[in-house]
Amino acid sequence: MTLKSEIKPPAWFWVITVLALLWNLMGVSAYLMDAFMSVEDLGKLPQDQRLLYESRPIWVTSAYAIAVWAGALGCIALLFRKKWAKTLLLISLIGVLAQNVYQFFLSNTFEVYGANAVYLPIMVIVVSIALFLFANSSASKGWIS
């Protein structure tokens, strides 16, 4: 028989985890709206935005999908206090970084949307890194196993 003492996480662990899940669910929602944009909605975009949307490579869309779905599943794993949340949040971070390499360096995104469009991607990167570090810290403290 194996005895395992369970270490209870503090209340703020749950607050952060729920907020992180809500954040990632907003990302899932944004991805679904983007992935299932109708032809009519696409036609309503200014030409430069439509061309940017239409020229995006499949690997960028795939990275976007991986980032949001792995992030949401990683936060659900945190809620269930599962150690594999770390792996999912790392996969999400890699997806975020891949997507933003394209956005920052391989496209004209900021020419089309303006310099202020840089803030949300930077915030997404920072939150993704923070969530991965949070999962690592939670695992090292025994809050997830």
C-alpha cells in the first residue's frame, strides 16, 4: 500500500486557475470565430485585412488551434490538479510562439492593423509563459500530481 499525503493548494491557486481557464476559453472562442468566418464576413473586411487573412499559412492556423486548445485543456488539468497540465501548457506556449513568429516577423500584420496591434500578442505570450511557470511551480510544490 502506498501512502500519499495530499498537499492542498492555497485559495489563490484556484483563483488563478479559474481566471486562466476563462482567458483560454476566450482564446478558443476567438479561434472558432476566426476559423469559421463566413465568406460574407470575410467580404466585409477591408481589402488589406482580407488579403492578410487569406494569405496566412496553414501552419499558423494550426499553431493557433494548438495554442488555444492545449491551453484550455491545460487549465482544466490544473483544475483537476493533474501534473500533465505542465505538458499541455508547454504545448500551448510553443503554439503561441510559433503563431507570433509569423505575426511579428513573417507577415505585414502590424502594417495592416497598426502599431497598437502589438499589445495583445505580447500579452498572450506573457500570459502563456506565466501559466507554464505557474504549472511548473504548482507541480514542484505538490499542488498538482
